[in-house]
Amino acid sequence: MSDLDDGAMSACVPFPSGTCLFPLTEQIAQFPNIRHALSGQETRLIEFILDQNGFVKFYVFGASFRPEMQRVLATQFLCTPELVTMGYLGMGGTIANSMGLLLGRHDDETTLKNTGRALRTLLRLVVSTAEGIAAALNLGLTLITFNQSRIGHHTLDIARAALRLVAPWYLNRRLTDYVEMDPNFLCTLFSETFECLCHRQIPTFRYRVPVPDRVDRYYGISRSLLPVLYDICVFSHSLKFRRRPKRHQQDHSSYTAGQDLAEDDNVEGTRGGPDEEKYQDGDCETWAHLLAAVDEFLWTHKLHEQFEQSAALSASEFTYMGLQAWCYQATARLILHQLGPPTAHSKCLRRAIAESILTKVQQIRQMELYGSRYILFAYFIAMTEMERSEVTDDDVLGQMVELTSGVARASCYNMKAFLDYFWSARGQDPQGLWLDLVSSGPKFSIGL
């Protein structure tokens, strides 16, 4: 396979909605360097990524969103093939292999090489257009997807690499409502936020909820919770530094949101008992304010006009979106109670919230929706309140894999390994907080 020009940007050629995508010969023919670089097997991988009944169906929660997702993936490929091709091939190869799909066995070394080139492209990328931002987010999410299927940790660095390219545009309000960027934007933001909640770091920036709010094909109506999750990350991060042993305390007054803190994963805080004062003036007020913001949270069910025009969502899809949003709201509440000041009723309250989340997750599992449920984070946090004796290995791992349609197996295995580690540690320290053990336990990332 010959080298592609990683820095080239082709003219954008949007792919019309509802047009048949296969075969791709005519579309790829417009880009000579791509046409000569792709083998027949690699062309089939690209077709698999763009197929409504292939890759697409594993990554949307309902059939109504498949045409839109297919159109976005195709448009991004045809707009900037020199940038995103390696990401598509790396992701397509590893997922086709992990799912045992009838695309032939793809050479593992080639898959890793393609993914490595996609990562180098992302790290070198300089964006100057909305199409460039869309390509950066596409690469970021492609690499996150590959990582969760094959490696299962270190997705935070990938998400941040993409979002830091977006940040100057986003923070200066230079981004317009660019539909090709938006779905990858939200999914990458959620990925970074979940990782920051686990590692007690701060996301790159605080999301501004658009007015009117819209439905996202991955996270439904849950996107409006992102600003509150950001605030919880900031609060959790501040508590983590305060609870470190004094020999590790240092001045972080110059810390900026999204900054990498390598030492965060090498130094553990100390989980204070009920008598240890770990809250300073204002902490309880901040905690109560965040809890109120979560409890009073409301979602709007305004559909994006494109979805209104192109697809009528089924009743089960609407039901799913409501359950998913409820689970994320309850998960935010549970994390706050895990971080909050200990009381006589803290453990019982956390347990009740966790059980309610797991009940809703089971309802989602029983729904006739093919594809990732995008609810694994809520399931994982709820399981930290369960006892090891209450679950079986097969049940926990099997449900995790099922919730991701089997495409985030590496993340699922690593998340289960961390839960085993935490349950064992809690046997020695019943008051131990899972957040305090993340850096000392098995590495994991949250599957989408």
C-alpha cells in the first residue's frame, strides 16, 4: 500500500442522503492517490464502514438513525479521504476481526500500521476549516473506537488530542452548526468526560447546550447533562488534590482545564474516614449546588430538523432515549454521593441509586434495539456499589459486551478486571472509594 498524503485536503463532495453507496469505485475514482493506494480488500473494509447493515448498525441504537449516520460517514470520507482513510481501515480491520464478520482475516500488523498512521495524522493536524475540524473529530472517534475494541485503555489522550484542535474554534464561538462535525463532536466529548470522571481530571472545555436542544444519534437527549458532568469533574479534581498526603501537595494554581497531569496517575489520595475533615469552607455548598443541578435537570425532546425530515423515530427509540437520559442523571447523582460528606445513610442511599440504575439498564437490554446502547458508563458506576458475592463473572462481562454490541470487548474486559480489583480491595477497606483506586488498579477505558 503506497503512502497517502496525510496533510492534503480535498474539496468537499457531500454524499446525498438516500443515495446507494455501493460499490465505491466511482466515488473513490475522483481521488487518484486513494484509488491507487487501496487494495480490493481495503475497499471492502471502507464499504463495511459505510454500510447501513455493516458497521453502522453496531453504532446507532435504532434503525431510524442509520441513514443519517451512513451519510455523515460517507461525506466525511469523500471530503477528506487523505486524512481519514487510515482511521477507517484500522477501525474496520479490528472490528471486522473481533466480530468474526465475513470480510476475510485482516492482517494484524497492517491494521496496527494503519491505526498508527491515523494517530500521527491526528497529532500533526492543523485545522483551518470546518471540514478540517470534522476530520479531526472523525479521526479521534475512529481511534477511540479502535482502542476500545483492541486495547481498552488510554482513550483520554486520544479524545483530548482531537478536542484541543476544536477548542480554539469552539471557545471563540467560531463554529457554526456543522452537521458533519456534530455527531463525532458529542461522542468524543462524552468519551473524554467519562474518562475525566474516572481519573478525576478536567475536560478540555465546558459544553454549551444549543438552544433549542437536539437529539443525538448516540446519546439521545443526554447531551444536555454535559455541563453538569464537567462541573462534577472540577469538584472531584479539587478534592483529589486536597486529600493527597502532604509530601505530594504542590501548587496547581496555574492549572488550566484540559491540561495533562501525568503525576495524577502516579500518586494516590487518602480516603478519609468520617472523622477526618476533608471538606473545606464552601465544599459542602458546592456539593449541594451540584446535587441540586442534577436533581432538577430536565431534557427537551426537540428533534434535530434533519431527523424530523428524514426519519420518524419509533416508540421504542423514544423510550430508550428517556431511559438512557434517566440513567445518566442517576449516575451523576451517584458519583456526587460517592464524593460527598459521609453520613449514616450514605451507603444505603448509594446502594438504592445503583440498584435503580441497574433496573433501568435491564429494561434497555430487553428492548428490541440493535446496536450499542451507549449506557456502559452508567452500568459500570452502578456496579461499584454492588458486592462481589452478588454477581458472577459471566453475567457482568456478558452484559458489558452486550451493551456495546460486542465492539468494545477490550474495554469491557479491562473494566471487569478493575471491578474485580476494587471488590477485592473493598474487602480490606469497606469505606474505600473506587475513584481513589483507579490509578493503582488495572488500566481501563469506558466503552462507548
